[in-house]
Amino acid sequence: MKIIKIYTDGACRGNPGPGGWGVLILKDNEEIKLNGGKNDTTNNQMELTAVIKALDFFSESMELEIFTDSKYVMDGITEYIKKWKVNGWKTASKKPVKNSDLWKQLDSLSAQHSIKWNWVKGHSGHRENDIADELANLGIDKL
């Protein structure tokens, strides 16, 4: 099975404010584009939603490589989530994890796939990341 590459991004105009999420899926020789938006949200919520929507797109287990320009998503899913789960969704300072509903959704969906996580620098001329950013902004425009 060929690895499917996924690029995700979130955007917000005001934080909080109207936000959007964008996903570019590279599957075989096909580019699949997904996006959407929400009126009252945060950038971090849209970053998480983009990855959730990407994973939710697949009805069966896949081998995926996910690219995000969000350190929040990258560090959260590869490092912090393990401790949050053990600590009952509390941070190291015993405060509730922000956006825990989205993190729980992402955790559940991630478990259904084999995923390699990658961080890419945003707004740096990376073609696929730029497309995900455009899709996220289009999600806001469609509100």
C-alpha cells in the first residue's frame, strides 16, 4: 500500500473569531481538497479540526504521512497527549487541557491509522502547505 500524504492548516481572522480549516490529500495521482469554517473559533481549534477532518475522510485504516505547520498540533499529538491521558486530561500544572474534546477526537481517529507526523514551516513557499492555507482561508470566506 502506498503512503498517503496529507497537508493540514487552520486559519482565524481574529483569535477568537471566524476561522477555517483546510486539507490537501495526495492519494495516488489525485489531489483531494477539503475545507470548512466556523464563525466563533480559535486558530488552534481550526488546526486540530483540519487534522480531524482529514482522518475522518478515510473509512478504513490507512498508512498516512501528515504534515502540519502547527507546533501546537505536532507537539500535542506526538508528546503531550500521552501525559494528558494519564493525568485525566490535565496539564502538568493540573489545569484542564484546552480543546480536550478535539484532542480526544484526534486521539481516537489517530488510533485507527498508521501515521507519521511531520512539521513544516508555514508561509515558507512550501507548495502543499500553501494550498492547505489557501483552503483554510477559503473556509472562512464561505461563512
